[in-house]
Amino acid sequence: MHGVVVFVGILGNLLFIAVIKRTRLMHTTTNFLLSNIAVADVITLIFCIPGLILQFIDHPRGVLGSLLCKFVTMHHVSGITLHVLVSGLTLTVISFDRHNALLRPMEENMRLQKKHVPVAVTLIWVFSVGFVIPLFVAQNYVEEVNNCHMDWKASVSKAYWGVLAVLVILSLLVMVVCYFRIVKGILSEDILPSNNQGNKIEEDNNRSKRKLVRFLITVTIMFILCYLPFTAVSVMSLNSHTALQSFVFSSLLQLLVKPDCVCNSKF
């Protein structure tokens, strides 16, 4: 089953990227950002394969063991591409951009222009890689415990995962607020009215925009359902959390069902 998920995931995301690349009409800001998520998904799935294999063999030791801990066993590469980093930040940017495009159509300076997408994507990847670098540095294979071990102080670990939790919550709030305002505007017909008095071109355009909004909301909801509970559990299991953290994460877990993760990641 794991192999099927990896194969279908890689194939589906590569097809999506190929369609966007070859179809000039689909060269839009939103589609480019969605392609960035597809690239992140492909990288995640590729690095899941060796991690799965290591579960069935004895973990190498020494320098090779430490390298595998850094890049494969503990799935830190997936930490870059998933959660609130590449995928999460990209979805946040999409929600903010769609919010401004639909609710503030006359304010061009508030929208992400197509020519600026490479800059936004580069910044997202640079931040994501930089955020996870401490994990690559501190993670090593320790023969005394016969396992991968994170060599850093408890206070540092608490601060690191606390920052991740804050990023998760902030990204979630931005997406929820943006899409709530968009849906409210559509339902009240303040934006994208359903009837344009016979103007078929404008009606078709609005229909396409509503369809895109539904698609983006679906993708965002699935992302939140799949990764927010897992991130919360990871933070709680790796840190001595305060009463406030315990209350917040327990509340989130009561609202969301924890799914199986494609990678058995500790990130």
C-alpha cells in the first residue's frame, strides 16, 4: 500500500507539473504556486522510499548511519517540503493572493504578479531549508542508544518546536480568514455574482473563478486535516510542553482526526 501511494503520488504530481508547463493558458500565478506544491510532494515521496526500506534492515552505523539519519531515516527532507514550510507557506501565499485578487481587484500592488512568483518561491524554499538546517546538524547516529539521536539542549528543542507550532497556527489563521472572507463574498454575491444579465463571457469567467476557489479551499482543508494533527503530536512528543501548549494541541486534536502519514516522520 505504501508503494502504491508513493507511485500514484509521484505520477500524479509529475503529470500536473507537465500540464502546467506545456499549456500556456495555465501559466497563471496560482497554477505556478500549485506546481511548487507538486514539486515539494514529489521530493517528499522520493525520499520516503529509502526511509521505508530502512525499516526492514539493520540501520548502518558510523558516518553512513549519521548521514542516513540526517537525510533519510528521520525524514528531515520531508520536514522541508511538508507541514508549514514549503507546502504550508505556499498554500498561505495562495490564499492571501486569491483574497486580494477577488476582494481588492483594483489594488494591483496587493497581488502577487506572475513575474514575481519565482522570487516568492525562492524565498519560501530558502526559509524552509534554513529552518530545517539545525535538524540536519544536530541529528546523528549514536551507537550507545543504537538509534538516531538529536544532540541539542532541551531548552533549544522546546524553542525550536515552539516556533514551528506558532508558524502552523499563524498560517492556519491566515488561510481560514482569507477563505472565510472569500466564501462570504461569494455567498452574498458581493464578488463573483451568479447572474450577469446575459453577459455570457463574464458569467463564464466568474464560474471559472468560483470553481478555482472551491478547488483551492478543498486542497487547503485536506492539507490541514492531514498535517496539522501530525505536527501537533510531533511537537507534543518531542517537548516538555506547557499547560497552554497542552490545552491548544489537545483542542486541535479533538477537532481533527489524526490520519496515517505517508512518511513515518519524526518532524
